[in-house]
Amino acid sequence: NAGVTQTPKFRILKIGQSMTLQCTQDMNHNYMYWYRQDPGMGLKLIYYSVGAGITDKGEVPNGYNVSRSTTEDFPLRLELAAPSQTSVYFCASRHRHEQYFGPGTRLTVT
Amino acid sequence: AQKITQTQPGMFVQEKEAVTLDCTYDTSDQSYGLFWYKQPSSGEMIFLIYQGSYDEQNATEGRYSLNFQKARKSANLVISASQLGDSAMYFCAMRGGNQFYFGTGTSLTVIP
């Protein structure tokens, strides 16, 4: 039982490039979340999903897109990367009131 | 608007003593959940404790307890008998509907 896995662990992007952050969970949870954590700050919700085929915006969705074609996978797409998207990205799944977090992806945009 | 406020950027506690980390929240929802998470220097997020807005008793999980004062909109975390391994960032969070809102965190240092 791997829980929530995220790839890659680290990535450096040039301004204007695009990339997809992968998130997979093997716990059959319906709810999944993407957060970003800027240095010295708490987590901010980017997008979330309540089940396959259903996604919705969180607090800071601009510059990102998501899809949820299966229960297991919830990829986050960055289009036209900007320095303001330099952050640590966490994916999580939820069962009842407990969230299970992945280890995070550290992204730098230069 | 939903908001979580943690006013203590850093706290120090002597080993084996108790410490209280403050958290206040703002919401107009009747039903909501309050959470505390621990983030060690390794970076992972660890769930500690949960309190539902309709729960009448304060939540406890081992050495962690949540002091829930609904009228004051506060949800303070109490850690009893602090251990060196408790040194970490602590985040208060609230769930409103399907969304989560986090505070800016409190850095706790346990002194031997």
C-alpha cells in the first residue's frame, strides 16, 4: 500500500515551459487535492476533485489545470510557467476527515 | 470568507513541559472541521487531530488535545509532555464544504 505518490520530486523549469505533476493514490479515495506551499507559508488549495470526472477550483487556481479521469490519478498541469509558481506542491487524498499527503514536488521556475 | 489565523510564528518549550499553539478561525458556515498538522523539517504533512464543529467534547489523540471554544472561534492545540521529536512546524486548518484553508504555521522548538 503506497498511499499517495507524487512525481517528480524536484524539477527546474524555464519561464514559459509547461509540465505535468503526477499524483496517484491506491486507497480508492474519492476526494483528492492539490496544494502549493510557498516558503514560510501554509498550504493554499489550487484544485480539488470529489470523484472521477469532477474537478473544481480552490483558492489559487490561476495558471493551473487538472483532470481526473480515474479514481487513482489526479495530475496537475502548469502551462506557461512563471517565477511566481516556484513552490512546493502537495497532492492529498481524503477519506472522511483525514487527508493523506504525498511527499511533495519542489518546483523552481527560472 | 474562510480564514485561519496563527499569531505565533515561533514558540519554545522545555522538554517534558506542555505547550499551547494558538489558532483562531473565521467562517459563516454552521458545519465545518478543524485540524492540526505537523510538518517536520523533512517536509511531509502529518495529520494530528480533528474537531468537528458539532462535537461537544474536545478532541484528544494521545499527547495532543484540541481546545475548542466555538463562541470565541478558537481551536488551540495543546501538546503535553513535549519531546525533542515534537520540534516542527504546526499548521491549523479548517474544512468548509470540500475546501481546506490553512494558517501560516507556528514553528515549535523543544529545548532539552
